[in-house]
Amino acid sequence: MVKSSHFLLLNLLLSVHYLMYYSLATDINTDRSSLLALKSQITSDPSNILNKNWSTEASVCSWFGVTCDFLLNRVTQLNISNMGLVGTISPEIGNLSSLVSLDMNDNSFHGPLPVSIFNMSNLEVLSLRNNSLSSSLPLDMCIHNLDKLKILRISYNEMYGNIPSSLEHCSQLEYLSLYNNKFDGIVPRELGNLTKLQTLNIGANKLTGDIPEEIGRLTNLKSLSMSSNMLKGSLPATLFGMPSLQYADFASNELSRSLSPQIGNLTSLLRIGLEFNHLSGEIPKEIGYLTNFERLSMCCNNISGSVPRELGNLTAMVGIYLHNNTLSGTIPKEIGNLKHLKELWLHDNNLNGPIPSAIGNMSELDYLVLPHNKLIGEIPSSICDLRLLTLLHLADNHLEGQIPKCLGNFNSSLLALNLGGNQITALQSTFAKGCSLQALILYGNKLEGITPSLINCQRLESIDFGDNEIRGAFPFWMETFPQLRVLILRSNKLNGTMLEASKTEHPFPKLQVLDMSRNAFVGALPDRYFKNFEGMIYAKDNLTRVEKDRLQTYYDLDVILKGLDQELKRLLDTFTMIDLSSNRFSGNIPVSIGNLNSLRYLNLSSNTLTGEIPVSLGNISILESLDLSWNRLSGKIPSDLTGLTFLSKLNLSMNNLVGPIPQSKQFSTFQNESYIGNLGLCGFPLAKQCETTDGKPMIPPEDDDEESGFIDGFGWRSVVMGYGCGFAVGIGIGYMIIRSARPKWLVEFFIGVGYSNSKMKRRNRAKATRRRR
């Protein structure tokens, strides 16, 4: 009996073990099939990892990116992120019912997001960032499943539609990012029920409406981003009662009204972004209560009032961005307390008064950007204590005096110095060897010379001393600068020739912009430079260079383009220009100028150049503007210039040019002002017709199309003769009719009843005369 019982128990255990083994084997086979279905939808596997590793001959738990729970014998994690995979996500992925974490970030998956993913009851992490997925989220997501979901990251995709209000049922969510998609509609107020949420990022979508006040319920929220949408209204008052909030970004929306003084209640706040909105009012002084605050960005609004002196209390501050507003008053000296500040941007306001000397206390300052204000006085010498300064931009103020000598000692840090548009009288700085300057912009001051020590700044890319009072000869020593791209010395008092002999084999090897206009240079044009300006011969876009060069935006280069004064905010590698106008250059235009096949703008006007226009100019195929006016050029206009298909401005006026104006391509678009003052020119658009060799006017050839003639072969000459004869006969007959007054009805029809009245009056006057007689 005992043996029988043991036998039955053993059979029972074996049966249970068999059933469990069969069930587990079935489950893992289901997982294997689901992953193979996913693999079959992948059209590109650059590293060939899945093709080699996901093999039916190996255990699915040994596959790359697959993690299993060996007790359950199920796939619980799948991480195939950052593999460059291309394809779609198969619906079978929803059969991975034990999956806890799914990470497919940084690939190129496209197409819809399978609904089956949202049926995974054990899923805690769903991360699909940076793909090309395109579909809407299910409106009922989180209602039936995903009750364990903690992280939902679908940023940087092409998802669209409304953000489902049913997200509130994913009550365990701690991290939600839908950033940079195409979601539209309003921000669901139900998001305020996700009380465990720590990060909410729904920026860079197409969301509209107001920010719901329910967001203020998220008491555990640390990071909130709603930037780059179309949200309106003001920041809700409940927002300022979120005790855990550290980072808030509402930039690039349509928010209005003023920033509430209640911002002083956000004691955990480190950074806030409010730039590019329609905010008005003043900056609340209560912001000075945020002792841990690091970054204030309110640029590009309508903020008025002064810069609060309370900002000086924020000793942890690293960045202040209040530019492009209407701030007034002085820069408070308390700002010097911010010893950890790295960037101070206050440009394009109405700030006045001097630059406080306390600014020299900000020893970690990297960017000091104060242009386009009304600052006065001298540049404080304490600015030389900013040993880490990279950009010093004080242009377009009312600063005066001399530039501090010590500025030349910033050997390794200072990359851009822009003091243009002030009243500075001298550059006394001595630039030491190893100078790192890339841009020196001093246009529009009262400088009388250029310090020779600038030769030590061999990294210079842009030099602008335009509109000063600089005297002397052309600075030939600059031609050795290996990186120089821009040289502007226009509107000074430079004189002499630009033809000095030099041992420099390749002068100005990268120069793209040369502006020497409005000086007093004499002699021939600098032929040697035209032969060696490699930057204007082989100009190409260098995308890796310009895109990462943040300083380029703050050079503020002023150039004359097509007769208009324009400001270049960013110098492209393909922008090229030569302006030698308004000098006293003489002689011929060198043929070598045609070598500059990457040149776009050429201005040689208002000189005393003679000879003919070189045919080689026709080789500059991308030339957009050519101005040779007010010279003494002679001969004909080369027909080769008609091949300049990009030419949009041409000025050859006030010369001694002769012959017919070329009539093709671009030349048909230019008007009289391009040619006036050349008495020998003829042809369209001028009124003067060209003559043939026999002295007769040159008649333009008739069009060959059928509509240019008349019916039955009558040409324009026949029609003119017919009209002429008819007119003469008509005048004669009309005169006879009026003279004879016959027929009466016809006379009255053309001349009117007044004719009968006047005739009756004449008869009455005749009768009266006879009576008096």
C-alpha cells in the first residue's frame, strides 16, 4: 500500500515537471518566433550583428541584446539601441509578454508603432527615441495594460495626433518624453494626475492652448519642458507651488504677460527658459531669493524696466541671457558678485551708463556680450582680469577713450574682440606672440593707426578697421596671415600703391572678402593678389567648420552689396567679394582678375581705370554683381559677359564705352542706369539706335513667329501706308463737308447742334446789320 502511494506521488511529480517544462519551452519558443519576426522586418543591419547572432541554432537567451529570466525561461529585456538598424517594428513584438524593458533608441525604424506594444502588462521601460516612427498613440493606452510602465520615451520621431488623456492611467510613470514629434491639440490636464512623474518633456511639437493649471499638482516633478510649441496665455499660478521643480523650459511659444513675483517660491529651481515669447513687464526682484539658481534666459521678449540688482545674490549663476528686450537703466554693480558666471548676454537693449568696474570680479566669465546699447565712458581696465574671456563684444555703444593695453595679453583665451561703432581713439594693446584672436572688429571708431604687434595674431580670420581715420600705406604685412578670410579697411585715409614687391609666395591664401573702398590708393590694381587669391578661386563649403563656429554670429561684418549696406551675421565659405571702389587706381583692369572664378561681387567703380573691359571677366561664372562705373573705360562691352547667368546687378555707367550693347541672356534684364554716360553705346535699353556700316539705323530683326505679320501677307509697311493715305483722304473730305455744310444731317452729327445755333446767330447778326443800314 505504501509502495503504491509512493508510485502515485512520483507519477504526479513527473507529470507536473513535464507540464512545467512543456509550458516553459512553449513560452520561450513564442519569444524566439517574435524576435525572428522582428528580425525579418529589418532591411539594413550595418554591423551585421543580428544576421549572424540571432540564429535558430543558438539559444534565444544568448542572442545579442536579449536578456532572459532563467527561472521563468522568458525574454525580459531587449536592447538593440544605437545599431543603425533600418526597418519596421513587427506586431509580433507584443507577444513578448514577460518583457520588462524595450530599448530601441537611436536607429532608423519607421512606419507605425504597433498597437500590440501597448498590451504588454509587465513593461516598465519603453524607449524608442531617435527613430522615424510615424503614427498616433492609442487613445485608450494605459487603460487596460501598461500599469507598471515607469519610463516612456518616444522623443525625436514623427508621431502625430493628440496626446492621449488616458496617459493618466499609467500611474507609475516617472519619466515621460514625447519631445520633437508632431503632436498637436492641447496639453491634457489629466497629466496632472501622474503624481510620481519626475520628468515631463513635451517640447518641440505643435501643441496649442494654455498651460493647464493641473500641471501644478506634479509635486515630484523635477524637469518640465514645453518649449517650441504654440502655447499661449500666462504661466499658471499653480506652477510656482511645485517644490521639487529644478528645470523649466517654456521657450519659443506665444506666452504673454509678465513673470509672476511668485517665482521666488520655487526654491529648488536651477534654470528657467522663457526666451522667444511675448512676455512683458519687469523682471521680478523676487528672483533673487533663488539662492541655487544657475541660468536665467528671458531673451527676445518685451521685458522692460531695469536689470534687478538682486541678481547679484545668485552666486551660483552661470548664465544670464536678457538680450533683445527693452531693458533700460544701468548695469548694476552687484552683478560683479557672480564669480561663477560664464556668460552675460545683455545686447540689444536700452542700457546706459558706464560698464561697472566690478565686472572684473567675474573671474570665470567666458562671454561678455553688451552691444547695441547706450553704454558710455571708457572700457574699464578691470576687464583685463577676466583671464578666461573668449568673446568681448561691446559694439555700437558710445564708449570712448583708448582700448586697455592689457587686452593684448589674453594669449590663449580671447578669440573675438568686437568694439565697432563706438568713439574709441586708440588701440594701444600690444599683442604678444601666441595671440589666439580670430576676429578683430573695430569699424566706426576714431582710430588713426593699426598696431604692428597684430602680426603676432596669426590665427586671425576677420579684420575690420573700416570707417576710421587710419593713415599711411596698405598693411602688406597682413598678407602672411594664413587663416585671414576678411580684410575690411574701407573709408579711411590710406594712400600709396598696393603693388609693393613681396617675398610672400601665396599672399592672403584664404581671403574671401577684400574691401579697400573710399581710400586714396593710387597706381595699378593689385594684379599679384588677383593671381593668388586662392580663397576666391577654389571657394567651397566647409560644413564641419562653420556650423560649429559659434563666434561667427557675433562678428557683425558690414559690407556694401549691390549698392546697399548690409550686415553679415555669418560668413559662408562661398561668400567672396572685392571692393576697390572710390580710390585713384589707374591703368587697365588686369586680365588675371578672370582667374577668380569663385568671385561673387566685384566693385571697381569711381577710379580712373582705362583700357577695355577684359574678356576674362566672362570666366567668373558665378559673378552676381559687377560695378565698373565712373571710370575711363573704352571699347566695346565684351559679348562674353552675357554668359554670366547669375549676374543680377551691372553698372557700366559713366565711362567711354562704344558700340552695341549685347542683347542676350542676363543683359536683357538691365535698364538704362546700367549704361548711362557712355555716349558711344547704342541699342536696347538706350534710346539711341545702332547704325550699320552703310550709315543706316540698325533695325532689330523681326520675330519669326507667325503672329508677327498680318493677315493675307500684309506687313507693317503696307499697313502704315494704308493708314497714311486714308488719313489724308479723310481730312480732305471732312474739310469739304464742313465748308459746304452738306449734307446737313452729317455735319450736325459730327459737329453737334451747336453748329446750327452758331449758324442761326450769324444769320440774325446779318439781318440786324442790314436793318441798321
